[in-house]
Amino acid sequence: MNRETAETTVDSAPSGVWRIVAAREIAVKLRDRNFLVSTILTVLVIVASLAISAFASSRPTTVDVGIVGAEAVPIVTTANTLADSANKKITFTAHEVADTSTLEQQVKDEMVTVGLLPDASGWRLIGKSAKNDDASTYLTAAVRQITLQRNAVAAGTSIEQLSRGSAVSYDLIDKAAVDPALAKVVSIVFAFLFYLSSILFGLSIAQSVVEEKQNRIVEILASAIPLRQLLIGKVVGNTVMAFGQLVLFGGAGLIGLAAIGKGDQVTQIAGAAGWFIIFFVVSFLALASLWAVAGALATRNEDLQSTSTPLSMSIMLVLFAGIFLSGTGRVIASYVPIVSIVAMPGRLADGSAAWWEPFIALIITAAATYGIVVTAEKLYRRSLMQTQGRLTIRQALRVED
């Protein structure tokens, strides 16, 4: 087919041909066993991690307390009462031993968790190498309660009279707020899902482009399909699959949170997850275009590592920003295109962003995406048909349309 015939064929191609390309990209992904297996495994990992977390938090804990003499028994009993009143599944079990040296040896041998001994100033706890927070909290509180009760009797009063007016209530202004620890975990999950999807689908686009170029298939495609339509089809097809995968992951996570008793916080997390998917889809249009450019700049698969390195590093930086940024830096990042994918939903998850902020950030992201896609489309068209060797962006810009 000569050049004039090819140009005529391309010009006469319907403008909606990108739908055929998109459908082919989706069909290829759905038939890809590696993609299906990795998706199923990721869902299973999400469900399993939440199940393990729920199991660990609901599993009863036993703290073996070594004591010398019966004087410490009421302390252990009171510690159990305090733990029960705090709805903690902790059981303190007293183990009486003959003397202090035997007790210390049992702590060393881990036959007991801690040792409880009287001393000149009151009582002391003995641990092997690390402090047991449960023992420190509840045994200490039990000692103080019993001591206060005894001192009150000695003073001719009661513990109720001594503690009158000392009650402290704790009311939350925003009862719907997400637990800060959970919000941090959600932010980290957003960052990893962004990284996973960007690399997985991005590399798929780049490899598809470079394989078509290396096998000269692109020359046949270019004679029948406008390159712009080819790019749009690849970007849209992979964006649809990325969107579907993220919805699947997000749904599994939200169902898991509800199953482990975090249902009261699912609403706000679901809102943040929804914004994450929106930001991801809008930004992924730009990322997918850039991955297609990385593939078009290469001539062989061996070149792809070099042409895609800047993009891979940028995605890695976004991952780190989503995990480690805080304070003012995180607020600024939530308005920076691409970085806002993880920064803004993370702020929405912990309640630090106003309702209007994601709308402003999304407008900025959409504008940046449009500029990136237009530039990427030009680079893609100019470099896709160049098969003499790997191109740089500067070289691609100098190629005439």
C-alpha cells in the first residue's frame, strides 16, 4: 500500500474506531491469566489481612503474673476487674513462687510474663527485655486503687469521698470522625493501590506499543487507523480495566471493614475511596498517555527500561509522598496533579480536608491531564513510526508530523 492510499484510508476511517481498540485492550486483559490471578490474589490478600486483624484484636490475651506471697493476689484480681470494665479481652493469672530469685528466673525463662514484687516504695514489676503495656497499665492501676482504698480507711474516710468530684467524661465533638490510626492505614493503602495499578497497567500499555512497533504491526495499523484513535483506544481500554480493578479492591476493603466491626466508619472511608477512584481515573488518562509515549520512544523491549525510567521514578515518588508527607506539605501535595491522587483522598479519610477542596483539586488535575494528554499524543504520533532506534523526547519533538 503506497503512502497516498494509506493516507486516504486513514482519513476515511470512522472517528469512533478507538472503541474497537479499547474493546480489544479490555478483551486481551480479561484473557490474561496473569492479570486475573494477580487481581484475585490481591482481593484475597485484602480480605485475609482484615480477617487477621479482626482475629488478632478479638483474641483473648493472657498475662501470667509471678508473685511471691498471697499479698499480691488482690492486685491481680483487681487488674482483671479493671480490664473487664474497659472491655479488654485480657486475663491476668497469678502464679505464686517461693522467693524473689525463683521469680526472676521464671521471668528470664519466660515461664511467666511479668513478676510483681513489693518494695520499699510500694510495688515493682519485672519483665525480661521489653515492657508489657497491658501489665503496666492494669496492674499499676490496680495497685493505686487498692492503696488509695487502704489509705482512705486509715484516714477514717472512704474512697468514694476521696474521689468525689474527680470523674472525667470524654465527649467527642465529631463522633463520625475516623480513627486516626485507621485513617493512616487507609492513606497507605491508597498509595499502594495507586502504585500497583499505575505500574501494572502502564507497563502493559508500553509493552503493547513497543511490541507492535518491533513487529511492524503498527505500520499495518497506521494504514487503517489514525494514530490518535489508536492511542485513545489503548488509553481508554486500560483506564476502564484499572477503574474496574480499583472498584473491586475498594469494595473488598469496605466489606471487610464492616465485617470486623468498623461499620460506623465505613461511610467516611467510602467517601474518601470514591474520591480516590475519581482522582485516579482522571490522572490515569495522563499516566496512560505517558506510558504509551514511553513505548513509542523505544524500538525494542530492551529500550523500554530506559524510556520508562523517568515515569517509573515519578510514580515511586508519589507512593512515598502518599505514605510520608504530613502537615503543610501534604496539604500542598493534595493540589499537585498526580500526587493529589493519594494526598487528597488521604486528607478526606482523616477529616482534615474541607468539603470543597477535592473539587478544586480535581479541576486542577483535569486541566493538567488535558495538557499532558495533548502533548503525549503529539509525541506518540511523531515517534511511533520511527523505527531506526530509540528516541529521546527532544528528538521526538523535532520529528515532523
